[in-house]
Amino acid sequence: MIKPAKLLVGSNNRGKLREYAELLRGIHFELTTLSGLGITEEVEESGSNLKQNAIRKATAYAKLSGLTTMADDSGLEVDALGGEPGPLSRRYAGDNVSDKERNDYLLAKLRNIPWEKRTARFRAVIAIATPDGKVKTAEGVCEGIIAFDSKGAGGFGYDPIFYLPELDKRMAELSLAEKNKISHRAKAAQKARRILERLAKQ
Ligand code: IMP
């Protein structure tokens, strides 16, 4: 049997890597990571939106590694904050800030906002780039509400403050398998899987 080609998942975020290992299970690629290849370069997220940043990361890492590469940019959009933090989600509240401190910062900003105005969504854009410079993207969205406090120990980032009305649970209260059925990343990954399956056949 022919050995499957390698697919680089271009992220150092352990939460994302855990999710992608499950979301891409069974795909006709052997998954590898930046740390697995010894790539330490950081690609600056200097684009003005998630799609531009995902494309920047995927194309840069595909060039560096010589492998088909998938990278995502994702973020939280809070309606009461005009869509913030959006592409700045990771650095919201500053560099070297823990997830808990970032969540507390966001909760403090929304202190006087009533429940019905706390609507928000997670958005993920995945870019898949080949070393010859071709790139395709896939997007996924997950709607919810920013709760008044933190709850749950699963997931990462803003998951403890992201309430899912249909499940009456925070994202951080879901198991990995449950999050991977409904999340923004799961929806984008379903589309990415189809793109990757076409690439694997070429
Ligand atoms: P980046 O995509 O690595 O730039 O980071 C996006 C940031 O958005 C993460 O560091 C988290 O703070 C947040 N984020 C993205 N996806 C999720 C998620 O699934 N759960 C919670 N927070 C997320």
C-alpha cells in the first residue's frame, strides 16, 4: 500500500491540535505538527481578518515545510462590542495573559450588558495550502451567548464563558467529542476534509 502524504497542521495551540487530531481522523494524510518538524518560526497574524491570517499562516508553513499545510485563524465575535475581539481574540487583554484573565477581562467589559444583548459567535477559517502556492479556505460559525461567569474545565480559551442555548451548557462543559459535533472549528473542518480528500486523490 502507498504511504499517505503528510499534512502539516500549522498551529502551536494544544487545544486546537487536540481537536484536529479527532476532526481529521481517518483522512488519507499522515498528520504532522510544527513541533514534530522542528519549525519554530511564528507567522505574524497581520491580516485584517481571519481569512487573510489563515491564508498567511498556511502558505508560509507550506513553503517552509514543503508539505500540504492546513492552518486556521479563529476568534470570538461579541455583538455588544461591535464584533470584538474578532481576529485579536488571542491577544485580547494583552500578551502573556492566561485564558482565565482574558475571560475575566471580557466579562468585566460586559458587566452592564443584559442577557439578551450578550449574543456572540465563534468563527474559524481554515486555509489549506500546497507548497506550489495554491490555497483553498473553509469557514465555520458557532452561535452562543456570553454568560455572566466561567464554568466548565474542558476545551480552551473562551469556552468557559460561551453558553450554548440549545444544549444549556457552556462550551467548556462539553466533552471533546461533543464539542467536535457543534463547534465552529468542526464545521470548518468538515468542509476542509472534502478539500483534503480531493487533494489526496491528485
Ligand atoms: P488563533 O486562531 O490562534 O489566533 O487564536 C484564536 C483565539 O480565539 C484563541 O487563542 C482563543 O482565545 C479564541 N478561540 C478560538 N477558538 C476557540 C475555541 O474553540 N474555544 C475558545 N476560544 C477559542
